[in-house]
Amino acid sequence: MRGPQLLQAFQDEFDRQERFGCWPREYTDAIRHLRQPRERGAREARECLMQARSDGRIKVEEASFSRSAPRTGIINVTTVSPSGNSDPKRPCIVFCHGGAMAGSDRYVGLHVNGPIWAEALGAVTVSVEYERSPENHGVGLARDCYEALVWCWENVEFDHDRLLLYGASAGGALAAGAALTLVHEQETAKSGLPELCGLFLEAPMLDWRCDTASMRRLSKNGPFFNREACAFAWQSVIQGKQVEFSDVVSPAEARKCDFAKLPPTAAYVGDMDPLLDEVVCFMERPGRQDFMYRVFQGVPHGFDAMLPTEPISVQAKDWKLQWIKTRFGIS
């Protein structure tokens, strides 16, 4: 499909899911409009993952650990690995799920990516259950993802030369924020911190200001996600910037010296995604020849999840997998 036909296919899918109560067409200033539409998807994602485990395709394990002082509370993680394969030289991916900072859970996205990465890469995937906004705010969400990265480094058996951080949508902001946290920590710590071979950002939220041309163009009518929803998602995190705020929260504002220390990074986004301009701006910042990105034409935010078998979605997934293989040294 091309042009109007492709856009109509996504609109039809959006309408179908709305009829089933999955997505509201209009957003309000209620956090439930970021959470409730995603609850069904979260349940289905967990059921799908457990079915793959029952089929013997993958191994699924649950773990938890305490936040580092002075913070309190528990962070839960789910690990997906190849069934019957515990090769200590396997690669590892730490996964940060999407959900507009306030919705979804660690199974969303993992149910699709975990089995693929286990089978195609022999990789172990660790998905982090960061506490969501508004209960968790400021740097707290990215800090949860960073601490999951450290926990993985210290507790999961894998090849420490092949650790990649991956974030989707809101999780893209948190993955970039976790990578920047690692940069900051490395400035004072001598050794023992994780080392990343790559960072992948899938249609990431990167800029709290929501004031680009693509945001204004897709203010209200973007399927699944638009400027109105994005701005409210950010406000639930930054709370009028009355909380601790830095480039860890809004990676678009990363300092030049910190940006230069990020690992090789790749991203993709659709040209009908309100996040388009901030992704392109971030990926085209000067000085990084090892940053790669793709813009897929005629598709909205979350296009490869909406219609996963559509050729353009398959193309995006293949491009992503090939880049990860390159970072892991897999031919």
C-alpha cells in the first residue's frame, strides 16, 4: 500500500481499536486517559509472552531488586532468554517499554521483541518495570532504568562487550536518559559501571517542550499519539519543572560534552509521527558519525505495532534487527 491507502489502513485500525475501547479519540487532563487504554494491551502482552514460554520457545524469569539509597522501593524486571541456552557469551539487551511515561508495563513490547531477539540473536533481554508518572517523576523514571542497567551488569550472565540499551516511545526518552545518567556517573566513578555497545531509540519522546513543526501539525489527530497527549505525558513527569530536572529527563537538552559520550545510536520514526522533528534534530546533532536513523514515509506513531505485517512495518523491524546484529558482531 502507498500514500492515502496506507494512511487509511492505519486509520481503520485506529477506529477498530477505539470501538473495542482500546483508545480514546480525545484526551483530557486525566491520567486515566494515558493508562486505561493501555491496560488491555498490557494484559494481552503478558499472556502472549507466557504462551511463548509454554510453547518452549523462550525462557522467562522474574526478578526484583531494591533501589539504591537514598531512594526506596522495589524495581521488578522480566528476563527473556533462549530456551535451553545459557551461553555466558550471549549478548544482552536492556529494554525500556513505552506507554507515555504513565501507562503500560514491562511486558509490552517485550512480548514481541524478547522472543525475536532470543531466536535471531541468542540474546537475553531484561525488561524494566520503572515506576510510572505521576507517582514517579523528574529524573526518577530514567533513574529506575539506569539502576536496572546496573543490576543487569552485575547479576545477569552475558558478554559484557555486547550490552545494548533499547527504548520505545516514552521508553526511548528513558533509555536515552539512562545512557546520559551513565555518562554522568562515569565522570566520578573509576570502574565497575556498565559499558554500552549501542543505544536504540524507537520513535522516542525526547523533548518536553512539544513545540516542533511536526508536533503542531499533528496536534490532535495523530492515531495513538498526538501533541495533546504528548504534552500531558510530559507534564505528568516534569510537573511544571518543580521537580528535579535535567537532560536525563529531556535528552534533547543534553550538553555537547555528554552527547559526545553516548554510545553509537540508531533510531527510527514515521513522518506522520508528532515526534518526527525532535528525533531528526537529536540524531543530526553535529559530531556523531556513528548515529543512524530512518524516517518511514506515510506512517504514524506506533505503526509497526498497529499493523505488524504491513510491508513497511516489516522493513522497519528488519532494519532495526540488522543494526543490532552489527553492534553485536553477528553476521
